[in-house]
Amino acid sequence: MNEEWARIDEGLGHYSAAVAAALVRDGTPVAIFEVDGPRTEELTIWPEGSLGEDGAVPEEIEVVEDARVVLSIGVRFSERLVPGEQCGLGWDPLSGWYFFVGEPHQPREQLMAMARTRWLSDGLVPAPARVVSFLSGVFLDPLSAGSAERPYYRGSVSAPGLVERLAPYVEEPGVVWPAKPGQARYSAAVESMVLERLLACLTEDSPVVQLPVRAGELQALVELLELHDLHGRHFQLVGGLGGRLARDIEGRLRAGAVGVEPSMAVGYAEAIRQRNAAVDAGWEDPEQ
């Protein structure tokens, strides 16, 4: 990978993370499905009609794969727009952001050519807030948001200027991240936002409700929370809340209690909030 391509890959990772985090902050659950800068890939080409024949020799050729970003939208939100189908946001290095209906792993050319694809049409690297507004418009009216016509802002992947446009979004240039920069930065931002929402849910006064639910459904929720606790260890505080909430629900399920017993999750959430308040006030070293 040449130097310019490496810088595009880094900048695109940070930019896509900023966009994804802005969407989550706005209330839309999205995940970074794919972020790739320009790259070369080897293809094997067999002479016409010779595949499988003795003595046939394939030809190895290099092709340039363009940069690509795909953000998948959560199932609940996808169902609001296109019942029974998936949808997401894509970014193309020639035309910018677009909304698509389809599977995130489908070839980019297919997603961009679909009849329901809508284009933001506001430049190649618009501010994250502009992408949020675009998706909000899609939720209101998916047939009129943005444009049905694909715009073109660059003629080819080698056209100059993309590195400079992405540069303002790069945090700590040159730092080696533990994963792709977009995924690492996005994960940190999402944990912070989700933790704040969980703390609000668990520590604020809320009524006790009678909810008709099957025991099997509650047990399934417990299993999901435990799975998150096991596999989301890098989300230390969120994972800790998930595990404690699972044990709270499981305890009530086994006891068949109607009342609300003391909650491990609530106690843990209150302790986190007190610690955060102490850190904000300068009473405690945040590293301890």
C-alpha cells in the first residue's frame, strides 16, 4: 500500500467513526460493517474454456479495489423503514454517502444501483451532522430524502484532495491503534454514550410495571446479557452492568417475586455515577 492510500485508509477510519458516533448519539443504532481504503487484490484469470483442463495455466493479475465504507443500521430501525429487509449507509470515494436497502455484504455496485438507493449529494466528506440529518430525512420519507441521482465529485481514486479533506477527523496522527482506527474510536465513543443511558435508566426514579412476559423470554434476555458480559470485556463498565442486570432478572425469575428486590445493577450504576462525579470534581484520580 502506497503512502497516500495508507493515509486515506487512516483518515477514512476516523471519519467513518465520527459519523457512526454522531448517528448513535442521535439515537440511531449503527455499526461499522466495513471500512477499507484503496488497495490492490490479485485475481486468477483462466483462459476462456480452459478451466480444469490439463496443462492450463491461469494468469494472475492485480486489480485496484476502491475505498469503501458500510454502516449497518440496527434491525429495529430497519424494520421501521423496510419491513423484512436490512438497510444501511454507504460511502463511495467518487460520490459520497448514500442510503441503501440490502445486505451490507453485497457488492458496492449492487447497493448503489438499487432502485431505493438515495444519495446525500452534499459533497464527498460532509460533516457528520449532515449525515445525521440526511438519515433523519430518510426515516421521514425514504422516497424523497436526498437525491435518486448519483453525484460525482472525483474522477478516480487517484484524484488529489481526499487526504486533505479527511485530515481534520484524524485524531493523534501516526498513533498505532489496537485495531482499525475507525472501529477502535467508534467502540470507545459508543461505550461512553451507552453507559450514560444505562446509568440514567438504572438510577433515576421509575415506576414498577406489570409486564406480561414468558419465563422463556426473560431467560433468553438473561442469556444475551451474559453473552455480552463474556464477549464485551473491552466494554468494562457496560459489560459489568449487563452481567449484574442478568443476575437480577434471573433471581426474580427463580423466586417468582412480584415485588422489586434489591438490584445489583442499580447499586453498581449508583457507584459508577458517584465515582464519575468525584472524578469530574477533581476529588479522585481517574486512573485509579
